[in-house]
Amino acid sequence: MEKFSQFRDRGSGISPFMPTTTPSSPLASLLHAVLFLVRLPFLLSYLLFYFTVLHHLPLPVVARKLFLWGLMAIPGICWVDLQIDGVKRGSLSQQPASRVPHPHSILAANFTSPIDALYLAAVFDPIFTVSYPHSRKVRRVGLLGAILHALAPSQLSPPNPSDLTDLRALLLRYPDRVIAVFPECATTNGKGILPLSPSLLAAPADVPVFPVSMRYTPPDVTTPVPGAAAAAGFLWKLLSRPTHCIRVRIAEGVVNSSAAATNGISSSSSHGATAGNDDNDTTPEERRFLDRVAEALARLGRAKRVGLTLRDKAAFVEAWRKKGRR
């Protein structure tokens, strides 16, 4: 795809917005079509029932998680390879709860697919948020909103600033919940980590931020290109494959030491809702904190940090759609 070479990161040569494809033989395609037609009505019925009925009932957390695992079982998401950074295999059950995202903590996850939010909900039952590239504030969304956000066009700024809050306020409001952040602000194909939003800088100094990496096999269920066509393609790939595996890696919690420098009041509050994440808007300590989270996500996901931004993604999507119309 020499035409899209301008959307490759100059340092690594990675194109994080290019859709991933998996080759298939004619016989396999026939099997995939049968699986798709069998699974589609079950998935749509389950989704409709869950989000119109079950989601609004005061169910116990355990019951809600079981229903979500049932939802993931329909497309064959049957195996999860979970590992905590620095912990030997077979000893996960011996680790304290503080080694994984827990109530009154923040998880910062890479963003590649609608499955991301579904898996995180089934495991951690978090409060989901949407971040923006030049804002230290976030928008709270539900599970459905987080899923749809993975298929929506990238937003450089919030549509309604009055809906914004920050991580400190959410932690105070929901002390018994995990707060989930997708700091890249937009989906990629999983090969690169985009520059992180400064929304993480609102994390208090005493709250750990856990980098969480999720990778998929086959990898074509990522949705780096938004839109209705991408949603249809995602459904096809999700339902037509016999099984899907998720590789999950959780790093050790990182604390925002830049917040401690101001006696527990983060300097992010002085920047307002539209402060950027470039060198002119963040302190060296804040940049080190964001770098630690980004480096952990890249290392866990075997990816590279890239310098491409949401503006680059918007330009790529426009070029990709023009190519499709020809």
C-alpha cells in the first residue's frame, strides 16, 4: 500500500491505522459463511435482550459478568491468556488483589476493538470513559457507549464540554469501582501505541494506574477504520471464525507522582479542560508519567510507540474511503 506510506510512522515504519486481513481458502470461506449465518441471530437477540432488559436490572456484579461471558461465548471467544507482568505462570492465584486493577484504581488499556470494552466489563466491571487528545477531562459512557466508540470516527474535541469530568471526580463518586481509560483516544490495529491523552494526569498520586494490553488471534477483529462498513466487516470477522483468543497482559501499577508534587492537587487542574499534551502544556514530571504508561503498553503488546496523531488518522480514513469509492 505505497499510496498510504505517508501514514507510516517515520521512526518505526509502522502503519497503525491499516486494517488487518487474514487470508482464507474457498472451503474455509464456505464454513465461515455458515458460522456467520448461524451465530448472527443469536448474537443480535442476546445483545438486544441484554442492553434493553438485563443491563437495567439491579443484578449482582457476578451475575452481570456471567451474562457478559455468555455474550462473548457466542462468537467463540473461548480462551484468554492472562498474565501479570513479572509474575510466573501458574502463580496468579497467589498474587494479592493490589497487583491487578481493583476498586479505587485506574486501568489504562490499549484501544483496538469493540471487544476491548466487553472483555474489561466481564472481568473488572469498570466505569468506562472517553478521552480526547488535548483535554485533561473525560466523558463517562456506559458499556454500549464504549463498544460503539470503537466503531465511531475519531473526535479531536468533546461534542458537549458540559458532559466532561475528570478521573479524580469519578474516583470520588465511584470509590468501589475501577475506572477504565483508553488514553490513545482512537482505535488502531494493535501494531502501534498512539500518543496518550493528558486525561491520565488527573489521576491522584495515591491511585495506581494499571497499563492493560489486549491482543487478538486472529488479529483481524481490530477496527482501526470507523464507520458502518467497518462495523459490518467486524461482525463478519467476529462471527465467521470458529474461535477467537485474547492475550491480556497487565503491568504493575504506575503512580502519577506529578500530582504529589502539589500536595495531592494535580497541576492538571490549572490547565483547564482543553489543555494539550505537548511539551508546552505538560511539565517534565507529567511527561515522564505518560511515557511510563505508554512504554508499558508498547512492551506488553509487543508494539511500538508512534508519533502519528488523531489528525493523521482522520486523514488516513478519508484517503481510505476515497480508495474504496474508486
